[in-house]
Amino acid sequence: MTDPITLDAGALVAVDRGEHATWSDLKTMVRAGSIPVIPTPVVVQTWRGARQGRLGQLLRLCHVEPLDETTARRAGELCGRAGTADPVDAVVIVSASRRGGIVLTSDAGDLARLVSHLGPGHRPLAVRDVASAK
């Protein structure tokens, strides 16, 4: 089993655009026993319809995690502490912090900044760019 993996919109967009390396890396992770988690706001951010065949395939391989009120509040608080305005990024980080592992994104700098504002009590979390997923 590999480290838990949480996908941000950048990973989904990379797959949707046909970036073979990202798609291949994700399939390898799934074969190794890791089921990627995608918080529902990330699906909202990326899904535009049935013509997104690659993205649809990826979504079927993943666990799409519902957004609950506790996560929403924690994400809002994280935005406040970090001084950012992207609630979807904050939801991704709060969600991933419960599992630890890896967040795969195309926005590593902004997500790493959010991680630095989590405070104590979260599981170890690494932010990786889709270009260097392995």
C-alpha cells in the first residue's frame, strides 16, 4: 500500500488534458493499492460534462469525498489563518490532513502555504506537483 493520496484540481486537469505521465502515475498508484481521494469541491471546479472521458475514468478510480460542515468550517478558518481566498484549496488541505500522505496538484506553492498554517494535530502531509508525482 502506498501513501494516501488526495487530488487537487490540477491533477484532474492534467489527466483531462491527456498528460500521459500524470495519468500513468495515478494508475500505478491505484494498482499499488492507493485509492485517491477527491474532495467534492474539486469535482465542481473541474467537471464540465460527459465529453471529459479521461476525467470520468479517473473519477471512477477514486473516492469522491463529500464535503461536510466540519470540513467546510475548518477550511474557512484555514483560509483566514493563511490569508488566502481559495476555499477549494483549503478544503483539499483540510481533507488530506486527516489522512496524511500526498496532495497531488499543479499549485504546490499555494497548497504548501496552506499546510504551513494547519497548526498541530494533523497527519504528515506532502504537497507534490503533478510534474513530479513519483
